[in-house]
Amino acid sequence: MSIPTPHITAKLGDFADTVLMPGDPLRSKFIAENFLTDAVLVNNVRGVNGYTGYYNGKRVSVMASGMGQPAIGIYSYELFNFYDVKTIIRIGSCGSFDKDLHAKDIIIAMGACTNGNYASQYKLPGTFAPIADFDLVKRAAELCEKEGVNYKVGNIFSSDMFYDDANSGMEWAKMGVLGVEMESAALYCNAARAGKKALCICTVSDSFIYPEENTTAEERQNSFTAMMRIALELA
């Protein structure tokens, strides 16, 4: 497919080598306005805002993914394969299953479990284990230590369902999975297939252990700044 695509109107070269990818378009706007200099809007198809600017002199882009594996699957595929983006760092919110993680703590997703079928497209004779780029994981952990941010590195669960009447998330928790979100597995699959790099850094917005700490929509949009700074330093 040639560019622009049905989902991205940017021209080749409009995106930096590294793209930060929050789920929420308002979070991408917040990052562009508060962390980047000389930020330029390069995409806004369907309200999915994408910007390219500079952070501490380094060119970096930020673009929303929307919600769920099909959405991030489309955007990350096009960025990796059509726009020659080298690295995508998802910066999102998640629910935590872990007693040592509280609201606004960070999960660095070394691997992504899923109840979805995204990897079935590859027709593999078995189950593929989507994982992050190790160098990005290592550097993100070091930055969390430097920032004094409480964090854990481990598996995350990319669920295709937000409303889970069976409460199956707690079964994943029994396997040591740290939390749940809806995008990382597809991102990691696309990175593996394209030979590119990816990482998911999630801020805990909701806790299955400490529900009284759950954050508001406005807090999720504007206050997860430690995660944003760490991702920008990685870029």
C-alpha cells in the first residue's frame, strides 16, 4: 500500500524514528503541547492526532492508537511498514492485579499475554509469545530507578474485552501477570514481524486490589507524566 494510507495522511519523513503511542488522542495532544518543542500536527484522521517535534533536541513523534488490538494493529503496522518508523513505545493506562503496585505506579511489559487471535494471521504451528525489545526494557527500568518511580517488569495481559463478566483477569494474575490493558500483544507482534522495536510502559490507573485508588479520566489524560518522561528519554 502507498502512503498516505486510509488512516494516516502524513508524508514519508513526517514521523521520527521513534513514535510514542498513547491510546488517547488527548494524551498525544497533551504530550505535544507540554513536552515537545516545535511540534507539528502530521495526522488527525478520525481524530487520531499525531505530532512530530523535539524533546531535548531529539526529534520524536507521538500519535494515538485508539483502543484495542485491532486499532493499534493498524496504526503500528502502517508506521513500521509504510513510514519506516524504527521504534514504537506504547504509553498507556492499565489495571493492576499486583499487591505491590498502586495507582500511578508503572508496569514495564516484558511480555504480553492475550485472549485475542491477532497472531493467528501468521499461521504459526504453535503459540507465539509477544515480547518487548530487551534494550528498551532495560533502559526503561534504569530510568524508573533514576526517577524514583515504583515499577515492576513482567507480563501484561492484552484483553480483547473491557467488560469481563467471568472476571477471568484474576486467573491470569495466578500466573504472575501484573496487569491488564488492551493493546500490547498486537504491537509486539507487529514489531516482531517487521523486525522493529517496541515497548509498552503502562501507568496503573485502576487496581483490582486497591479500588479506592482508581483514577479519573482527566487524571489518566494529564497526570501520568512520569511514564511520559521515561518514554521521551528512551526515544
